[in-house]
Amino acid sequence: MKDIILTGDRPTGNLHLGHYVGSVKNRIKIQNTVDYDKFYIMIADTQALTDNHDNVSKVRNNIIQVAIDYISAGIDPSKVNIFIQSMVPELAEITTYFMNLVTVSRLQRNPTIKEELKQRNFEKSLPIGFLNYPVSQAADILAFGSTIVPVGEDQLPMIEQTREIINSFNYTYSPKEKIFNEPKAYLSEEKICQRLPGLDGKLKMSKSAGNAIYLCDDSKTVKEKIMSAYTDPNHIKVSDPGQIEGNVVFSYLDAFCQDEHFEKYLPEFSSLDDLKNHYRMGGVGDVKVKNFLYQIIEELLTPMRVRREECLRNIDKIYQMLFDNSKKVSKEARKTLEKMKTAMGLNYKQIFTASEDEKNYEINKNKKNIIKAKTF
Ligand code: TRP
């Protein structure tokens, strides 16, 4: 069986370099190298509302931004189904049935939820929708039979929760046919890409922390941001020995730099290890390293800017594509939902409209079904 790939992002802001190395880059790699069956990228507006319920316009406006970010970054809409979560109501219905299979305390133990609760000051007053988002994420993943979920490391607990839901569903309802595939996370190989630090060096790169370089930033902004990045506060003079650990510029080089960049932009060093050694010993200034990083990031972002211009000329087409895809994938999710309802014994329509013969067959087959059939 060929793989089915699904992933998504909350449309709460533009995508940044953390998203790029953590997940978007992998999606492009999969799109261009894997012989998959289907590939879905969901713009998770419903999930975004779980901590933005009073700011719908922000979420709504960011849907097109995120879609443009994807296409600019290299996602090919002819190979990938990009769709809008709230336009697939089946996902909400699947979520409802899954909610019975998960306890509140299980969700409260989810390490990502725990951290996010703190960040959002939800400890005292916790919206049910927010606590429940791992369950709704399981619905996203399972509705389409996903086998591979390219995500950042913070999403691993959601995949774990998804597997538990499969087990619990199968245990409770014993479906006659297999409904769900076991999903696997697809993480970036390099640790640094799984959690790219922000420009301030404190937290991971994120919109809310205001420490991000966005895929849509222009050259001048990128330069200013890189020049302001946190390095080693004790590396004051060029001749001072410098520290690599915790130095954001080197973290970014770890994530983005390849050997060929040295030849092109910094030929006096042969490799990143070589540069690091010299920096440690003293004699390499921050501005030089930052300029090097700037050129590498510009090499990545320049072709994205060209594609972005193209997207901006075709906004209507992108909206149409999102609407069409959402309708199409909604039908696919419905198939999963129907299978679930059959397994659960909620397939009333089938039972109601069954011919007399079929009803008799059901009755003979299983006494319990007599009661069911009669009750209707
Ligand atoms: N939780 C993901 C994020 O915050 C978005 C998301 C929603 C998702 N549903 C998903 C990711 C399903 C992977 C699979 O970025």
C-alpha cells in the first residue's frame, strides 16, 4: 500500500523559518521524491479557533496567507490537496465520537498541551475546545487514512493520542473491516530543525514570541533581524573567543548551511566545523558570521519571493482551489465516518432502508439485531 500523507498548520500568522525546517521542507521533499497515494495539507482554522475563538477575522485572513506561504515555499497544488478544516464538517463529527474514547486527565497529561496551557494562561479557565484539540487532530489524521504525518517534534504527543484512539475505537466497536491506518510521524532528521530557536535565543521561533523570520520577509527585514540575533554576549571584540552553544546564529547555520555555501560566500573557511573552531578560538566577528547566514537565508527566500508575486496575481484561483479541494476531501472523510458509524451500530439509514430480505437476514444472523431492527 502506498503512503497517505497528511499534515496541517494553524492559520494564526505567516509561516516562518521554524515551520520551514521543521515541516514544510520535509513536505516538499516527500512531494518530490515519494511515490505516495495521496497527500493532504490542512489549513487548521477550526483548531486555530481553540485559542482564538474571539478573533475569527485573524484566523480567516491568515488562511490565504498560509496557502500562499505553502505555494511560495514549493508545495505544488497539483500534487497536494490543500484544504480548509472547517469546510470539512465530517471532521467535527468524527471528533465527537472520538471524544468518548479519551479522558480529561489523559489530555491534561499531554506534554504539548501542558506547555501551551501555561503560555496561554489557560490554567485557571480552560476552554474545552482547547483541551480537546488533540482529539480533533486525531480525527484529521484518521479521516483520510494517513500513514505519514510530517510534523515538528511538539506534535508527537498528538500522534501518540491518535494511536490510542485507534486502539480504543477498535476495542470498543470491533469493526469488521479495518477503518484506520496507524499513522507515523515524519520528523526532520536534525534535532535543530525540530525546534528552531527564536532570534532572541530564549524560546522556539514563534509568532507569539515575536522572534521569527518569516518566509515572506523582504531582504531588508531579514538582514535587520539577523543582525539583531542573539549570539554570545561575552564575544565583544573580534579577537575574543566566542561560544557556539546557545548562539542563535550558529543554530541557524546548523539548520541551513551546506558545505557548498562556504565556497560561494565564505571561501576562507572550508566547513561549518572549521568556522566554529575559529569562532571559538577568537578572531571571527559576529557581523561576518551574520552576513554569511544572511546570504544563505536569502538564497532560500529569493525564489520564494518570485513565486509569492505570482500567487498574489492569482489569489482568486487559490481561493477556488481551496474551496474545490475542501469539497472533494469532505467526500473522502465521509467514507471514513460512514464506516465508523456502521462499526458503532449508528448506521440507521442502512437499517431503515434495508429490504425485508436483508432485515430477515440480519435478524437471523444476530438476535441483538432483531431488537435493533424492531426498535426502528
Ligand atoms: N497542531 C498542528 C499545529 O499546531 C496543526 C494540525 C492540525 C495538524 N491538525 C493536524 C498537524 C493534523 C498534523 C496533522 O501546527
